[in-house]
Amino acid sequence: MSRLVLITGASSGIGQALALRFFQAGYRLALVARRTAELQSWAEANSLGASSYQIYSADVSDTDSIVAAGHACMAAQGVPDVVVANAGISIGMDTGMREDLDVMRQTFATNNIGVAATFHPFINAMTRRGSGTLVGIGSVAGIRGLPGHGAYCASKAAVIAYCESLRGELKSAGVQVVTICPGYIDTPLTQQNSYSMPFLMKPEAFADKAFAAITAGSSYSVIPWQMGVVAKLLRLLPNAVFDKALSGRARKKRQQAG
């Protein structure tokens, strides 16, 4: 039986591009999303073939929902070889606004608890088998905080640290943990941004690079590599210089801004 990959947030953007790339490499697909009708239409349009994929309806911000989807996957298709916790949201926030505290809660529920809940059903099964790869999708935005991006940057910094912790916990069991940090990828998530996005990358090109990193078992990868260099340089900047450089930068649009 061919290898199996489970991908959350598979109905658009990075998740969809990764699903197609894994399919092209011969993997069976377990595709998780809230918008299952759109995902079904996409699968049929790309001639995936009914035996090559299953679709599971789940909201990663609802722990019981995504855990149930994981168990349903194992019952129907077996234990995946690769699990990609890709689903995430990005919403601007202003801590001075009470309603934006709810935005932060929503962001953490999806981007952080959702990642852990996605991995949870498979940890024991992969450990017993002695193999498997868990992939957390972080972001270069998790390397330094950006004005107006407090919730998103903090959540992605947490993804990076969480995956690093999990990697140490599972290494002796033969389970790999891979962290992928995308830069700017041309998806619905970034198309609303009103500021410049250096090294903007097409989802298909990102998926090729990410697939190579995942199958190689790379513990940490920034894609594209140019954004990795930029991120390292920003990390080295003194705070005063960094703050001045970003002082006039456009902020991420708030949810309440319409």
C-alpha cells in the first residue's frame, strides 16, 4: 500500500499545493478542512481518483473536532506516514481594543492548540510503529514581532518552539518532527496584505521545496531560503534599529476594520 499523508487546511493555499505535490509523488491523501465541498471539487478537477484520497470535515480550533478526524483517518486509511499541521489564520490586532483579545484567542486556538490537536491522535500509533513524520507549519513572522501582527507572530513563534520541544521528545521513538517556516507565499492569506512582500513565492514552488525538506527529514527549513537570510539578519539587529526600521510599516488589517 502506498504511503499516506494527512494535511489540514487542504482546501486552499499552501495546504492544497502540498496535497497535489504529495499526490504526484504517489502518496494517498487524507485531506482535512472545514470547506469540504470546495475540497471535493478541487480533488475531482485534478483527477485525484476516488481510491487515492479521503476528505474529513474538521475545524482545527475545535479540539474534539480535529482529534475525531484523526481517529477517523486511522480507522479508514491507517496510520499516516506524514502529518502536516498546516491550517492557520492571520488577522491583525490592536491590544488596545477589547475585541481584539478575542482575535488573539481565536488565533492561538487555531495556530497553536490546533497544531497539537492535529498531532495528538497519531503520537502513540507512530511511536508504537517506530516511524512517522509530524510537520508543523510555522512562519518567518515567528522570528521577530511585527507591528500589528502580535497575535500571528506570537502564535508562529510558539509553533517553532513547540515543534522543537516535540522533536526532542519523539526522536528516540523514531518519529521525526519537521518545522517549515514559509516566507511570503501567494495565497488568499497574503493577498489581503497592503504592504510589500519580498521574495513572494508561488504555492507550487513552495510545495516543491517543502516536500523535499519533509521527505529529507530536515528539522527546520525557511522557504524561500532568501527569507531565511533576511530573518537571521533581522534577528541580529539591535532592538532600536529594528524598531526604527519598522516604524512606518503598514499594519496587518484588523478583523473589525471591515
